[in-house]
Amino acid sequence: MLLELVKVAKFPGSPWLAHVRTSFGHIAVPWCGDPIAEPGAYHVEWTIDEDITWGRNARPAVGTGPGLRTGGHCVILRGQLSVTEDGAALLNLDGTNILLDLTDPLPEEAAHTWVELFIEREKVSLYPYAL
């Protein structure tokens, strides 16, 4: 995914955080790239290091379309959910698929719907890469 890196900052006791902006929202999450990265456009891979449990940290979205926002100590990602033939779950965030680890199989009605994930900020990471 291509996004805009606004800045990278570090606060005591926390990882390097990237303040990023997209056309559908902005958040600050751990940055796994160069801590002195300059502001600008970066291609990134998203990882979520938290098990997804339907009804706890995943639920149907109120609206449609991709979204990023902050909610207390968590980030909220809105995307379209899909399930592969072998039972893996993917969140499509504006054309980028993020692999999800599930605690239990998703309800059948959840597949191919817009969902919101509520993930602790420290459990979402961005890995920049060059094309």
C-alpha cells in the first residue's frame, strides 16, 4: 500500500511510531523501517500481531469503504473481509490484503462484508519496502 509518512517519533517506553496519512484516514502505529525516514510517500506492508475474535475485536462496520482511525489505545481498521478456501482470513484495506490470525472460524455471514478491527496500537506494524 502506498501511504504518506508524516513523521516518525519515539516516546519513552514505546516503539518508533509512524504517523501516516491516507485518503481514508490517519493513524500512528509502530514503524519497522528506518527511524530517521524522511516524510513522503512509502509503500508498506501491514502486519497485525493480535488474534482476531469475532464479536470482541472484530465486528460489522457501520459504513463501507476503507478507513483508519484512532480509538483510545487502539487503532480501528475498516476493510472488506474475505476467507480463503483453507480458512485463512484476509482484510482488504484499499486493495492491500492483511493476513489475520483467527481464534475461531468466522461466522458465515461475515465473509465478504465490511468489518472494523479494533487492534491495540502496538500490535499493528508497518514495514516499508521498495518496488
